[in-house]
Amino acid sequence: MKRTFLVAWREFTSVVLTRGFLLGVLMVPVIAAISIGAIFLMRNQQAPRAVGEVAIVDRTGLLTDAIRKQFSAEGQKAEGAETTAKINQQLDKLPLDDAQKAQIKNQTAAQVENASDKSDLNVTIIQPGDLEATKEQIKNAKIKVSDTEGEARPVIALADLVPGLITPNEAGVYEGFKLFTAPKLSFEVQRRIENNISRAIVDVRIATDARVKASGMDAGALKAMLASPRAETITVSTAGETKSIGPLRMLIPMAFMALMLISVMTSGQYLMTTVVEEKSSRVMEVLLSAVSPMQLMVGKILGHMAVGLSILLVYGSLGVVGLLISAMMDLVSPLTLVLLVVYFLIAFFTIASLMAAIGSAVNEMREAQTLLTPVMMLIMLPWLLWMPIQRAPNSMFSTVLSFVPGVNPFVMVIRLGGEESIPTWQIPASIGVGLLAVVFSAWAAAKVFRIGVLMYGKPPNFKTLVKWVRMA
Amino acid sequence: MSSTNAITIKGVTKTFGTKVAVSNLDLQIPTGKVTGFIGPNGAGKTTTIRMIMSIIFPDSGELSVLGKQSAVESKDRIGYLPEERGLYRKMKVGPFLTYIAKLKGVDGSAAEQKARAWLERVGLKETWKKKCEELSKGMQQKVQFISSVIHEPDLIILDEPFSGLDPVNRRLLRELIDEQHRAGRTIIFSTHAMFEAEALCDQIFMIHQGQKMLDGQLADIIAQFDPRALVVEASPEIETSSAIATLTRLSGFERVRPDRDRPTVLECTLAEGVTSQDAMRRVLDALPVRRLERKRAALEDIFIDVILSTGQNGSPGGMNRFDPEHREKLKLELATAGSEPNS
């Protein structure tokens, strides 16, 4: 027993204390955290800017003033305020606590406050005859983010505004407009120009429409009427009323399954690699002169189980911390987390035994590939099954799969992560099936392992492996 | 130890598929002796050793190791250096030796001390923190040897310990083995190097095609294969051809011929009924000599002779066992036959 643990400890440290593992496994969450942080930081940055002239061909003769107003410094501020309002509306939907929301709101408000007093984009009105010449200018325009002393702003966009924009045809349909832009103009700036012109057009439409005038309706009231209402979705459950978090809910079963797959796969791969390495470097005989094949195999499996569990714990606890931060911990019950570990162990022992057996049977990693294919298929199956199971956790399909050895730990974890609660009896029953699978695969693996570790030469095929299992 | 034999093998047979690796083998390895396992490649040496180690199990027959039914029960008292060298490539030398020592039942701190002491002993003190893959082949082999004796076993089994070592390290290893021997440990080693076997062994066990060919004390075996010949080297002032003529004229020699490699050394085969004592006296009377001795059978010659006498390799019956020409031819055949992998 002591030796089994010695083997297990060496296996564990030889994997966990390598630079590759620390970088590969532990750095991933760190990198994820850094990039999420970076995204947040970048969101606080202002959108890309560009200074320049927007040329307008106003064939309606009505739009000039409205467009100038939109592009003025005041218009720019008003636009900023509007965007902030939209962001705040989205923010209210996010499951963050009030203090955090308030902080973000203050930040964006401050940004609007500090926005430049000088407008980035000027409006130049040109004659229809100058259209082609202006296009030529745009073609060669160099985009600048700030003004240069003594240099005129380049023309970066040209809008051709036709009367049909303001006056609808007989069917009541308005026309669109063409906007010519410089080749390297950023999408955000382009959108801003579009939006400003569109807003101006709508304002002018309302202001000039005979029906509106006739009804004596206020333009602001009309705009407010047309805005889409915002909805607040609340989930009603026995636990009380909570704000619905929509897509996040769907991600939890996925996260559970991915977490388990990553930890089982990584540790299983490490296990197989070390067995193959010991065989090909012939350390095997030295080891077998000190421990029995069984002690060696059990020790290795236990060691790599610890590796898998550490991966599970690192990622899992990061997930839990994430949920705690966003006050969503009630999505996952502690019992579910315990069951996650239980199902991990079942999946790990089943797959690790197979991996150990395959590793023991071959001489080098290359030869392992063919034998590994069925195991890989078993592991890939949950990825394909995730969607249907997640959508209908209690369907006949999901229930039956919960009792298919090999895949059932993954299926159960997906079901447990979902919203629908599953019949209680299915949990112990599926654990039972899982344990049977563990016993069977460990038994078969032990037989293969004992013969395989000292077999060199032609790698065995599946038939040979089955023969080894059947041998007494 | 209660029994005088460290290892007893009775009627052991092991087959791999249709190939009989070891057939009905009986063998006793006396405690405290150095026993050499010799035999051509594929003869069954490694199979026998692996059975002793309980790494594989015999199909039939009985085996007892250090008084126990199987080596599993006395693993900690056995040190084993497998034929195929293996170390954890990425593991550091010090931790590797400590790990192996612990696996063999040495306590934690003692294991580390022993590992350090041993590395210093073989001149590898600086390699403690080096990865095993960074060592040269010879260094790796030394580390492996340490891993097989670090737990101070009573029985040490070394499969081909000398292969791949340079002369300096060969000598070092010979000293280390000798040291273990003096400490009263039973040592078994298999080898192709007859010179090492002759220098180190008390006992010789030879196996060929799964069957025991020789088993006994080295001195007895050598006596048994007495070539009945004298080695004569005449004084330098005497022409070799005239020396040959003089010796041929003497009664008592069946044949006189120069050594293949050193033509001034003459090999004189004794005639039937002539004692070496008589023959030597006659040589001394007839010729001023620089060197005169009884030819002693080299283990290498015995080895080849035994294989030859099994009829394998197409040896014609009745041929002189010590005919040098035939021997050379056979050596060549053995060398080429030996290139097939060991099973």
C-alpha cells in the first residue's frame, strides 16, 4: 500500500510540478481572467475617432440645418448621452449588484461629461455638380484622429440626399440614401455618420410632414411613441422571484461537461503517456522488480486522479468564484458540485483504466492512436449530445443515455447543470451503473496491463487485447 | 540465511507461443557466490532471470528465491539491473535514485543519503540535479547499477552489466561487483564478455537453446575442458621455424603450431598418454625457452566448444574441438546468429 502511494505521489508530482503543466493548466484561467479584464478596460475606452469633413449633397434643400445640428458639438454630446442611456438599460439586465452597476454608470456618465467641446466631424455642403470631384478627394483621403496645425480636415464621407428621403411615394415608402466613405474609415465612425444623417432625416420628416402638422402633435412625443419598450424578465420559482439570466443558464450544463472532459482527458492522456514512456524507456522492469504490476497500475491511476482533480478544482473553483462575484451562486447547489466530483471520479476511473491498458500494450505513442480511437469516440460523444440533452434533460433519450456505461457520467452532469430537476432515483442508479463500469474496466485493464507491460514488439490489436483479458 | 542456496530452480519450463525459451531447467545458485550466466543471444538467460525475478512466471516447475516461493515475497532483498537500460528521462538523477530506494523499502531520509553516497562513490556527485536524459550512456548505466544495489540487497541480479561501458568504467563496475561479493552478497550476472566472467565468477551456468549446458565451479569447468597442450615461447635468439622443427622432433607432441595472432608463441598438443609434466621437462631439455606453461582453457573457448558440440551450426562430427581455424569460423557464425533480437 505504501508503495502504491509512493508511485502515486511520484506520478502526481512528475506531472504537476512541470513547467508545461503549470503553464498549460494553471495559466489558462489566469489568461482568461486577464483577457476578460482587458475587454472591460477596453470597453471604457472611447470609440475610435476620426476628424474630417462630411460632404453633403442636399437635393431636398431641407436637411442642411438638421444635419449640421447633429454633427455639432452639442449634437455629439446628446448622442453620447443617448448611448449611455442604452448601455445603462442593458446594464440593468445584467446580474450584477447595484453598487457595481452604479460604478459603471458613473464611469460612462463622466466620459460623456468630458467629451470634447469641439466636434470631430464638420459638415460641408456641396453642389450636385461637384459630386464626382469630391469622390476623387475621398478616394485619396488620409484618415486623421486629431487636427494638425495649419492643415485642412480631409473629406472622409459624402452623402447624396435625394428628395425621396423626405417625401414618400404614393405607397408611403421613403427612399434611402447613398453614403460614400474613404477606404480606411473605421466602421464605428462610418456608423456614426450614418446615424447622424438618419436622425436628421427623421427629424426633418416629422417636422415637415403635413399630417403631423395637421394633428398638432409634438415631434418629441411622436418619437417617444415609436421607441421599443424595454422588458424586464423575472423568473418565478419556489425560491422566490429572481431576475432571469437567460443564456447564462444554458451555459452551466455545458461548463460542467467541459470541465469534466478537460480534467478527465488531460489526466488520462498524462497517464497513458507515462505508461508508454516507462515501457519504451524500459524503466518498467526496474519498477516491476520493486512493485507488482497491480501496485504500479493502481498507483499510477491514483496519481493521475489527483492530477485530474487538481485541474477540476482549479477550474471549478474559478467558476464558483465567478458565480459568487456575480451573485449567481444560487444557480448551482452544493450538492450538484459534490455530484460533479463523484461523476468525475467515475468517468476518470473508467477512462483512465482503459488508457493505462492501452499504454501498457503499445511500445510508443504512435501505436496507441489506433487503440485510442474508440476511447476518443466515447469522449467526443458528450459534445454531440450536449444540445439535445441540455434542451430536454428528462426526455427518454437523455434518461436512457444516463444509464449507458462510459457516457453516463457526462450525460448526468449535463442534466444536473440544467434547470429542470431530474427524478431523484436516477442519481444513485446512474452512479451504480458508473461504478459497475469502473469495476469492469479496471478488471479488464489489470489483465491487459499485467501482460502488456513486458510485451515488446508488434503492438497488439483489439482482438489480442480481448484475448489477454480472457486469459486467466 | 537458512538455506545454502540463494536460488533453487527445479524442472522449470517456459514457452512463448510455440517457442520453448527454457526447458526443464534445474539450477542451484549458492549463497554468497558470484555466478555467471553465459550463453548466446536468445539462449534463455533473460527469460531465466525474469522468472527468478517473478516478472514472468514459469509454465511448470518450481522456483525458490531466498527461501521464498517467489521473488515477490523477497523483492526488497533483491537488486535487479535489467538488460534493457531504463531511466525516467525527465527525472533528475538524485530524486530518481531516492524514489527507487524508497520503492524498495528504504526509509525516506536514509534513501537520499544513500543515493548521495553512491553517486559520489562512482564519481557522479555533480549529477544529482541533472536530468537522466542529460547523462552519457556510461553514466546512465552507472546510475542504473546504483538503483539495483542502493537498498543493500542480499541477492543482486545483473543482466549484461558490462555492455556499452568503456574500459575504465568496466574496471570500476568490476570493482563494485567485487565489493558486493566481499560483503557476502549473492551475485548473478549474465554476460557475453567471457573475460569478465572468468575474472569475476566463482560459478558458471551456461544455457543454450533453453537447456542447461554447464553448471558448476569455474575452476572445475576449466579443468574439465583441459586442452592438453603446452604453450611454448622460445628465447628470442632462436628462429621460430627451427623451434617448431625441434619441438616436432620431440616425441610426446601430437602437433606443434604457431599461435594465430603471435607467431612466436607455439601451441603444442600433447600426445595420448603423455603428461604435461613429462612434456615440459622434454621441452626444457631441447630448447632455451622464454615462456613455458600449460595451456589453460579460456572460458571463451569452452563457450564456443559447448555450442559446437550440440551439433547446432553444422559442426562436422569428430572434428578437433580446439582446432583454431574451425573455431574462428564458428565465432563468425555465432556473431551473425547473435544479431537476432532476444525474446
